[in-house]
Amino acid sequence: MSHPDESPLLLVGWDFRQTPVELRERLAFTPERIEEAIQRLRQEGLLAEGVIVSTCNRTEVYGLRGTAEVEGDPLLVLSRFVADFHGVPPQEVQTAGFHHSGADAVRHLFRVASGLESLALGEHQILGQVREAFRFASNAGLTRAVLNRLFQKALEAGKRVRNETGLNSRPISIPGVAIELAQKIYEDLAPRRFLILGAGETSSIFYDLLVARGAKHIEVVNRTFEKAEALCKRGGQAYPWGELAARIPKADVVVSATSATEPVITREDVRKAVSQRRGQPLFFLDLGIPRNVDPQVADLDNAFLYAVDDLQEIAERNRQERQREVVPAMAILEEELEDFLAWFGSLAVVPTIAALRRKFESIREAEFDRSLEKLNHLSPADREKIRLMAQSMVRSLLRRPTEALKEEKDPARRLERAEAAQVLFDLDLEAKG
Amino acid sequence: MATTFLLSGLALLLYLGAEAFSIAHLRKEKAAFGLIAKILLSLGFLVHFGALEIGGRITHTVPYRDWSASMSLFAWMVAGSYGILRLRHRESSTGPFLIPVAILFLAVSLPAHPLPPDPRLTGSEFAFHVTLAILGYAAFTLAFVLAQLYLIQIHQIHKRKLGLLFSRMPALDVLSRMHHTSIGIGVVSITVATTLGFIRADTNWATIWDPKVAITLLLIAVYVFCLLAGRLLNWSGKRIAWLSIGGYFLLLFSYTIVNLFITQEHVFR
């Protein structure tokens, strides 16, 4: 943690690692509530700008400190605000969450956007969720220069990690692995015929996954026909159990997840089915425990069989591969972090005022020297008077801009003014005075 | 001839560049690498055509008179056939395996030893006969590589070797379709080439029969069988791939042993 009282960048959050799901549910924000919360934080002067990232695994409030003089740690004040806002006891909220400020808050956001803080390491949906949270806050006028820049950088960092590392290259969930395998046999799954055996929870998960992938031909066979029909209510065709042998040759991919204690698909069933398929391969995903498909099916030409153990093993291998990509991903994030902090540091008022003075002084000196070359007849005393007059003019000119930069209480506006001054006067903050 | 050599060398460099970026694209999956590979391959194909065209102007015929010229034409046909496959199937991950075929044959063609023009081997009919035959060989060569990729992918799926190569290589059905397209191009080209050859032989030779003709007809039969075996005889992709590989060895036999030692009419001299 950096020193919370020193940095205007604040973060309080609750995620799956330390916050139980019941509490996360209570702390979740709908879009309307996000706008309401940030508006209130701004009205109370706690934040000058803010973004809330709220997903099923996390609720995180990012903000730039406002003008209010708060007693104690501003992070705790912010955390208490969230507790009050949701009507949850503050003590419960504070002990179950985390808070960062400054560079740590920035680094955390970059890690979140890259999937390094996700339950499934490297998953990329979070990048879309961060983008959506930022877009919402930006459209609602809840962000200004600093958080705009921060979130744009976070999205850039997330994209770089996705493109430049293998963090998200291979699936790590059983359904993800199963779909990847199926796509290595049939590239486009949408027009393929799927046969699902069983109508329990696993079958239902696969049914949803296939529908989401655009599968148009799904058949479900189950011992209890009504359950198969219920599963097919969003499309597809249910068949009674007796139709199983007749449906196998018609399918391209068979997903089996029944609770049968013995294989329900035999080698002979598959041999017959394959012989009717005009050379088209047949892919079996056996998710049943014990196995639903005779393991000897794997020996048949043009039949491919993967059981749940195989899928788990692949998922674990992919997980280890992703773990190895964390180090290169972190290197990218540190680069982006440094870039952001350099920009953020450049917005500080003191270096801006110093640069402004240097700029004006250098102009004064150059103009003074040029003018004196044409005024050779002046005595040294007169020259000194002119020099003092020029110095006085510069001081007078700088007085108001300096005051405007120093006096502004709102940190966001102060940083915006500093940035405007840097652009208007083409200031070089690096130069030595 | 120096210009032809220089352009062929430049084409070779462009193909090598295309290969390097194809490999980078396969490894990193960056769209920019794939695009650069496509541009380099297209440029290589055009420059290579320039080399063949200039060579053809000098000899007043399609460059097939000598072995090195025919190898260069073969390499150009391979690059072209791969371009067709890539466009047709929108698939670029096979590039690293198919572009080397063009590179290899263009490289061996570079130390050219041109033979003087043979007045007997002229005319558009003869030019089409040889050009189409070489196109057919090029397409069968790509089918040979694709059949191996298909078998490798099947092996990886069966043996659960699901590494980088598995994840980057196309799906079995895509490989199968590309293989099918290559064989289709090859069969049509060789069949038309053989028909033109028959017409020419009928007017120029004492008999149209030659060992090369017999083996070519057998080759066509094997590849036609590859095209139909899945639908008609329920053959698996794996068996068809093995048959295609066998067919290619027959082609090599035809192109080497038959050309060098058996036939009297299909020979470079």
C-alpha cells in the first residue's frame, strides 16, 4: 500500500478472494445506483470523479479525491460511504474489503483489466466489463481528465496483455476445453448437429453453451422424455431414450452426461454409426461419471472420444500455461503503469508553476538582450532600470496564473488547470531551471 | 538470362519473407504478421511470374524445356495454388507448411542450365499440355502436405497432444476441404493435360501409348478415388489421406524413374 493520505487516487473494493458472495451481492451496484452513488460522493466532496466496476465477482470504486476535508483515512471514509449507501454495517464492509491509493490503485485496476485478478486467471470478459463501467461513468459525466486517462490506459494495458502474452490463449474450464476440441474437428459449430444425452445440470450447461455459440441443430435424448422436452424449450428436438441408437449417426458431436452406471453407448453402436456417415468424423464428449461411452470407441477410425478426466487434465495443463504468462503480463502492466504515473506526476502544480516561471524568464532574457543590442546609447544605470522593469512585468503577468493553480481546492480541476497551462505555454517540465 | 536469375532470386527472398512472417503469425497469431506474409507472397508470385515471362520471351515458349525452368514453373504453380487455397478456404495457418514447397523448388531451379529451343516442342497445344501437367503436379504436392497435416492433427487429437501446433492448426474439416480442393485442381489439370497430350501424340507419334501415359492414367484414377471414397465408400479422412500420400509417391515415381529411365517421349534432353 502507498500512503493513503498522500495520493488523490483512491480505490476501495470487495472481490471473490476476501468477500463472501452474500456480502458481494449486497454491495453490487446497478447502473442507476452507480450514477446515484458517484453523484452523492461528488456532492459531498469525497470524490471529484469516480468509476464503479461492479460484476458478480467484484465491486470496486475508483475515484479522485474531492474537496472535502475528511477526518481520518479517506479510503476508510469512502468504504464507510459504500456501506451506508447499501445499508450494510460499516465494520462488516471494511473487514471484508481492500483499499489502495496512488500507484497501488492504478496497478490493481490494470491487473483487473488484464484478467490477473479474475477467478479464471486471464479470462477476457473482464476487459469488456471494465470498458462498460468506464463508458457508463464517462457518458454520465462522472469522469474527467484523470480517470479518463486512467481507464483508457487500463483498457490499453488489458489489450496488450491479451495480444502479447498467452494468458488467454487456451481455455481453462471443462466446457471451454470441450468446445475448443470440437472446433478442432468442425471449425464452424453453428451448422453442426449436436446430440445431448441426459437432461441434468451438466447437459443444461452444455445446451446453453451451444445455443450461445449459435448451434442450430441440438437434439436431446433422456430416459425421462419430459425432462428432455423441458431442456429443449429454447430450441432443439427432444427424443425418447429408445431413439438413441438411431440418433447417433445423425450427430456430429455427442455430449453425454447421464447418471448411468454402465456405458450407454457401446463400441458396436459407434461402429455402426460411423459406417453410415459418409466419412464424416464423430466426436464424443463423455462427461458422465462413471463413463457413459465405452472407452474402446476411441480406437475406431473416424471416432474421437474425450472423457471428463481428459478434459480436466487439459484444463489443468492450460491453467499452468497461463500461470507461466503472469510474469510477462506483469512486465507489460509495469510499463503501462510507469507511463501513466509519469503523466499523472506531470500534472502536479508545483512543477507546472516552476516550468511556467522558467519559460517566462527565458523569454524575458532573450527579449531584453535583443532590445539592448539596438540601444547602445543607454547608460548602465538605464539598462539596469529597464531590466528591473522587465522582471517586474513578468512577475505581474505570472501572479494570477500562479494563484489560479495554487488556490484551486478541487484536485481534479487543479490538475486540469495544470494540464491546460502546460499545453497553452508549451511547458517543459523536465528542464532544469 | 541475368535478369531472369535476378528476378527469380528476388522472388525467392520474398517467398522466404512470406514464410518467416507466416511462422510468426502461426506462433503469435498477430493479424499484422499474416497480412505481411500475404503481401510478400503475392509480391513474390508477381516477381516470379516476371522471371518466367522474361525467360519465356527468350526461349519463345513456356519455360519447360529444361529441368530448372520446369522446376521454377512448378514452384510458381505451387505458390499460385496455395494462394487459391488460401482465398478459397480463408485459412492461413497452413502457410508455414506449404510455402516451403515453393521455396524449395524455386531454390533448386536457380542454377539454370538452359537447353536450346527444340522446334518439335512448340505450339500452344504443347504449351498448355505441359503447363497444366505441372499445375496438376503442384496441386498434388500441396495435397500431399495437407494430407500429412491432416494425419498429424488426427494423431494429436487421439493422443491428447494438444500443444501450440494443435491449437494453431486448422480444424480437421478445413484441412479435409483444402485437401479435397487441391486434389480437385490436380485431377482437372492433369486430365486436360493428358487429353491435350493424346491429341498431340495422335498427330506426332507412331502410337499414343507410352509408359508415362499409363502411369498418369493410374495417377488420375487414384486421385479420383480420393475424391469419391468418402461419399461413396464411407472411407474416413484418415484413409483418404494415406491414399493421397500413396498417390504422391506414384507421382514421384512417374516424375523421376519413369521420366529418366522408362519413357522415350517425356524426357528433358
